[in-house]
Amino acid sequence: MGMVATEQERMAAGYSQWVARIRVPAGFLFAAVYLLAAEPRPRSMIVGCAVALVGLALRAASAGVLEKNRRLAVAGPYAHTRNPLYLGSAIAALGFSIAAGVGWLFLLLAIFFVAVYVPVMRSEATRLQELFPAEYAAYAQAVPLLVPRLTPWKPRDSNHASFTWQRYWGNHEYRAAAAFALITAVLAAKLWWMGGD
């Protein structure tokens, strides 16, 4: 039984590592399919882009407190969920799915997120456990992997990073803002091309 569990864990770890390597190219492929299939309408654009903007704001707030591999992030959005960047990405993707006005893109998004981001989150949890063994155990017990808790978790040690624009820029989060602007511009152009009724 132990040997089977170990083999399954090894296979899961291998899949997580493979997904971590291909998630960016897979994301570009998903974006290409999305932009080709999108059939935006004014109402879907307004609602969808507003939802996507919420996801973008969550990502920005998260990137501003994150010090990768140097300190465990537990402040700001990290006090509610261990993966606010991925939650922000999911909300932004949901918003853009609404903006696209094509129902089957929701299903494609859900499959993509479960197949790519869930294994990556689990792999990153293992890495953080190795980097910050004492801190991460208490944090993981109190804060959910993705779905946020309503009240912020407060660690005993209050010496944790707060938001700075320097961290935001250092984590290259401006790329997400640029992607938001580009996708919105392409959808707007497509809406104009289709007649925008």
C-alpha cells in the first residue's frame, strides 16, 4: 500500500513539474483560441471587463506583498488565501470569458484551470513547506489553498511585508496589466469589426 502511494505521489509530482513548465506556453495557446472564438457584445464586454479588473486588482495587491523565496507571504490577500495570484487570474479569466460572449469558453477555462493551476498550487505548497517549514505548517492549517476565508489570518509574528509598489514592479505584475489592456483592446476591435450591436 505504501509503495503504491509513493508511486502515485511520484507521478503526481512529475505531472506538477511538467505542468509548471508548460503553463505559460499553454496560456498563450489558450489566449489564441479565446481571441479567435470570442464574439463580444457591448453588455458582455462591460460586465466581463469589470469582473476581469477585479481579478487584476487582486493580483496587483498580492504581488505588492510577495517576496518570492525570501519570506512567506501572509499579509494582504495572503491572509485570506494561500494563492491570491492564481485566484486573481481565475477571476480575470472568468471576466474575460463573460466578455467573450461564448458559453463553451467557460468550460474550456474550467478544464484549463483544474488541469494546470491546481497541480502547480500543490507543487508550490510543497516547495514553501520546504523553504519555511515551521511558518508554513501553521499558515497552511489556517488559510485555504484557493477559496478565501472571510476573516484575515493573523500570525503570531506580526513582522510581515506590507504592500509596496517596488515589490509590485519587482514581481513584474505590470505584465498582467499589459495583458489586460491588450485583451481588452483586441475584444473592443473585434466588437467594432462585428458591428457592435
